[in-house]
Amino acid sequence: MSRISSGARDPGAEAWLAAAPDHHLISWDDPRYPALLRQIPDPPVALFVRGDPACLAVPQLAIVGSRNASPGGAATARAFATHLARCGLGITSGLALGIDAAAHAGALAGGGTTVAVLGTGPDRIYPREHVALAGAIAARGALCSEFPPGMGPMRGNFPRRNRLISGLAVGTLVVEARLQSGALITARRAIEQGREVFAIPGSIHNPLAKGCHRLIREGAKLVDSAEHILEELAALLASTATVAASPTGEAAPAQERDPDYARLLDALGWDTVDTDTLALRSGLTPAEVSSMLLILELEGSVQPLPGGRYQRQR
């Protein structure tokens, strides 16, 4: 905690805060400090936030799992995140490879908000492969960290980060996890914090399902559809009016995709095209094209090819 207090006053932190209007420092006494985070045993005294701090107040579900996710596990995480985001839940994860990335991408595809909790300072994106994804999250949600600017990836920071992923959320969903997994650390932090824990079962022969099976044996709720999560959280979500529903109780219609994505896909057509050509055809900036292609790739809508080219998938 003292590291954050001193980090907030150092020149590097002050320079980062002054660098862009979407850079924020939210201290304990700031009304924007997340209420759920105040309730955990070891809350940070401050959060560095890049993006919209209001996203931290949206009731959230954490979705975590294996960095080496199976294609089916990633697709499941993405589908759950898309559906739940459309129903009004924010999706929280850790920006890691695998399940985390699929969860963030699914929330963005669903037109909702997503929060990435970093194990580095807010100016250091890890893994580097997710720089574009981090940019997309900051534009539609928030990146947050208790570590000051300049803090690089350190092994001990990531388990500490996991308590914030679960602490920001009303519940945690584990999609795939080995028995020795950071996702299980997050789930156990959620249990300690008095939050709901959900797990998706898999084949008894799949090592990526064994962590989920252990959680279920220990009392996590088995789910095989996003509706199961909404049913379990219904009372809490109804009290905060977060789940959009029609008078009949059916889920609200899915939000339409950002029109820029449709413009990019039209520019791509069905041929193989490089990013410079896509930027020229679509009128989008190269940075926008890169971020959007990453989201479309994680959704399975486009496929990257050698030479920096992309092809649309049917």
C-alpha cells in the first residue's frame, strides 16, 4: 500500500496522469472508488485507471481461465461474455492470453463494457501481444492497476492482481483451469471475499477441466449457460437494475455492432488484404484498424495470414 501512495506522488506517476485526459488516479476517498473493492480484506489505497472510471461502478462478472485455452474454451468464454455484456453486466478479467482475452473480446463484441486489471503499471501492457486489445478496452471500458506507472511485469504481482479481479466483481466464472492455475487463485480469492463462484465442467479426460471440477466439488456452482449465471445473480442484479429486460422478462435485444466494424469488414471483402490497404479503403486510422482486427480475430470473424495480411472467415 505504501508503494502505491508514494508512486502516486512520484514524477513518473504525475507525468502519466498529465499525459492524457483518460488517465486517472482514484484514491480511497474518491467517490469513484469501487464500492465492492472497499469490502475486500486488502483493498488498494488507490487505483490508476486508463479509460472511463464509471465502468468500475457497473456490476461486473469476472471471467478467468487458462492462458493455454482450447479453441472450444476460448469460444465458450467469448460467447458467455458477449451474452452477459448484452444483458448489462460488465466483464472483468486480467488481459492474459487465452480465456482472459476471449472474455474481453466477447464483451466488446456484445457492445458492453469490460475492465482489465493489470499486473503491471498502467503504462506497461503485458503480454505485448495485447497492446491493441488494451487500446480497445480503454476506449470502451477501463484498464486499472494498483501498481504505479513504470512497474513492469513481476512474478509476484499477478497473484496479488487476482484479488482485484474477483474483488471488483459480484461473481467469478472459471471457464478452463488446470489444478495449478492462476484462475483457481482468483476463484479462491472470490470465496474469501464472499462472492459467487461459477465453473464450467468439461471432459474428465481434459486436464484443462480438472481445476473447474475441483471448484465444483468444493462448492462452486456448475453452469453450462449464461442464463444460469443470471438466474443465480438475479436478486442482486435486480436490486441494482443492471440486467436489461423487457416487461415479459426476456433479455433485451442484442446491441448492434459498432458501424466501424461493418465498414472494416466491407473493406476487407473476401480477399486477403494488408492493414495499410484496409486503412485506406475504410478511412480508419492504422491504430483503429489494428485494434479492430484483433477483436475480429478473437471472435473468429477474420484470420491473420503471413505477411501481415488478413482474410474474412465465413
